[in-house]
Amino acid sequence: MPEIYEAKLIALGLELPPAPQPVANYVPTLISGDLLFISGQVSKDATGHVIAGHVGIACGGITVEQGAQAAKLCALNVLSQAKAALGSLDRIEQVLRLTGFVASHADFRDQPMVINGASDLMVAVLGDRGRHTRSAVGVASLPMGAAVEIDAIIKVR
Amino acid sequence: MPEIYEAKLIALGLELPPAPQPVANYVPTLISGDLLFISGQVSKDATGHVIAGHVGIACGGITVEQGAQAAKLCALNVLSQAKAALGSLDRIEQVLRLTGFVASHADFRDQPMVINGASDLMVAVLGDRGRHTRSAVGVASLPMGAAVEIDAIIKVR
Amino acid sequence: MPEIYEAKLIALGLELPPAPQPVANYVPTLISGDLLFISGQVSKDATGHVIAGHVGIACGGITVEQGAQAAKLCALNVLSQAKAALGSLDRIEQVLRLTGFVASHADFRDQPMVINGASDLMVAVLGDRGRHTRSAVGVASLPMGAAVEIDAIIKVR
């Protein structure tokens, strides 16, 4: 059976990073019925490099574009965890929920533009199955100083 | 069939704002089985006016009462999205979860009083079916500078 | 029938605090199908004392160890609410999701070490059934000035 969504990833010139394994008493994914829960994924690339900082240049942080790139990385890590849990991305029925946490100072208000980096990736790879509900909020700080963290609930088939 | 909960809204002198449509690659609502997921709704009224600012006058923000009004607006937007998704509020079986994000400075600790504005609205309109589990947390900042953002999971029938 | 997990709590020298009842228009727990939703629980002990403050001594806050102790308290409150809802902890099939909010200044990046206090407690008491997905984020402030707040979704049997 062709791996439709992984072919799509390749066509987009993207590669899934290895699915990070937690080093503590929790797990990256759990399936309950047709729901797949995925732990919060930070903006870390395949080499382990973290896109860090608060988003918003007015406060000395990274740009919105860099923040969107960080969110895209989170989304790739979400997909990587989904593949590790399901065997294939083709078992994704629908991405139901993304919660996007953006490291922000008090004056930053463009969290949606940042999380669009993740939303766009989901739809680019999964089409309508990637079209999710979401929340985008600005938090004080994130693990490893990451710019973005995203967790997910996915319906599987 | 009478629209019980919309009649209740009218009796309370309330009106649902139009359900905001995202302008990005995500959707306001998704149904999976009997669960309705609703994207984070910010404190924006029917005219598009956003109740903005951090809550807490000690830090130069808006009052707790203004914050509770903002949370009430979020709840109306949640109901508006639920109606758009379900056709009628009468298909709400139970509001299962509200997550309430309150724009806060480090010293603010009355997030529950703020989110009560949403909880009270839910119960005023839906009775026991509006009685939900919730979290109330203080975040650094929110989209459009909004004072409050609330997302929801609702059981439908 | 023996209460396996409560025996485990006793063996660990732990006691469940009384399940706090909300004083507002929401509920501590709701069951929908096999999912148990638990409202956000703050770091408050059986005597009502709140472990307060932001975590991170570099910013004048409490230590990571104190933060982890606060997270452990949140986890005990989650279990207390689960027991009140289910009658017995033995009805827990799997802790599916913990969302951990840590009161943090902008420079704090060790939220995972803080939330480990909750994760370790869950696994110590429930074994593999306590092994959950989670998110750990740093927020501006929490109700009652609490250091940590954690909400949960649990699969029941």
C-alpha cells in the first residue's frame, strides 16, 4: 500500500525528524479508542537544535517568521510521533486539536501568525485531514527555552 | 421542536455573535463521535471589538469585573460556534471542558473569578448541561491583545 | 475486592487530600463514555496550604525541587478527584493526558523537571497505567499564586 502522506512529505522536500523519546515517567503517545494523544512537542530539529527565544522583535525576541518556522518544527515532531505510534501517517483520520503555546512577552499579540506555521504544514501534508481546531496562546516560557510547544489529539483509523 | 436554549438566551437578553470564521488553515469546530472540539475563542464581541488588556488593576490592567465580562464574551462565542456546528444548541448534551487562558501579569491570582464569567454564562443558558470541568491559568499574552481566550470540548447528542 | 492502588499509596506513605469542591459554576470531574475529565488542580495540600510562587531561584522564586513537590501535590489532588468520581482508583484504566502549567518567569526553562514531580507520582502509584502523555509549559501566574496547576484526562474501566 502506498504511503500517501509520506510521499507528500517527500514531495514537499520535508523529512520527519526521529520521534523524540521522553527521558521521564511519561510517554510521547497514547491511543484510546480512536483518539491518539500526543505529548507537547517543542521546536527542536532532527539534530537536536532548539529554536529558542520569545517571539516578537519589539521585545528583543525572534521574528514572527522565525516563530512560524519553530511551529512548523513542532508540527513535524507531532507527525513523527504519530507515525511512530500508528506505523503510518495514512492511519490519520483527522487532526482534531492542536494547542499551540508561544513563548511571548506581554505585548506580543501575533500568536496566530506563529501557529500558522504548524497549521499550514498539517494541511500541506494531510490535506483536509490536517484541518484541525486549535488554540494559540502566549506563555511566559517553555522547556529548553523553546519558542513554541504544540500538543495534539488526532482521530485514527 | 422548540429551541430551548436559544429561548433561554433571549430570556436572558443575550444574543449570539456571528460565529467567527478562521482566516487560516484551521477550523472553528470538529465533531468526532460524540465529542465536539471548539477552537480557542477570544473576547471579541459581535461588532469585532476586542476586550483587550491584562487583567489586574494593580499592574495597570483591566478590572476583574471587566475580565469576567471578557470571559462571558468568549463563552458566547463558544456557544455561537457550537450552534453553527450542531444546528441547534439543544444538541448539547454536556459541556465537558473549558480551558480558560487569562492575560495576566506575574502577581495576578484571581483567574478563577475571571473565568467565572464564562462558567456562569454556560450554566445560565444550559443549566446542568453547562456545568463543565475547567482550568483557569494566567498567560503572558493572547491573540489581538485579548484579555481572555477559552477553548472547549462538548458532548453532543 | 482489594483496593490495589490505594494500598500502594499507603505503602508509599502518601495520603489523598480531600477532593476540593469548586465554589463556582463548574465541577471537579465529568465522565463521558470511558473518559474522565478532571478540572485543573493547583498545588494545595490537605490543610489548604498553597505552595505558591514562581519556580526558578534565578528570578527570586522557589527551587525546582519545591516546584516538583508542588506538582506532586497537584497529582495527589488529581487522584483524589478521580477517586471521588470513580469510587476507587482501581477503575483507572490509563492516565491519558496531563497538562502541567508552571508559574514561570521568562528565563525559566526547566518546566519538565517540575512536572516530573507529578509524572513520577502517577507511575509510583499506578504503574504503567499512570504513564501518560503530557505538556509542560511556563505560565505568567496561577490561581491563588500557586506554583503549579495540572489538569487531566483519564480512561476509566
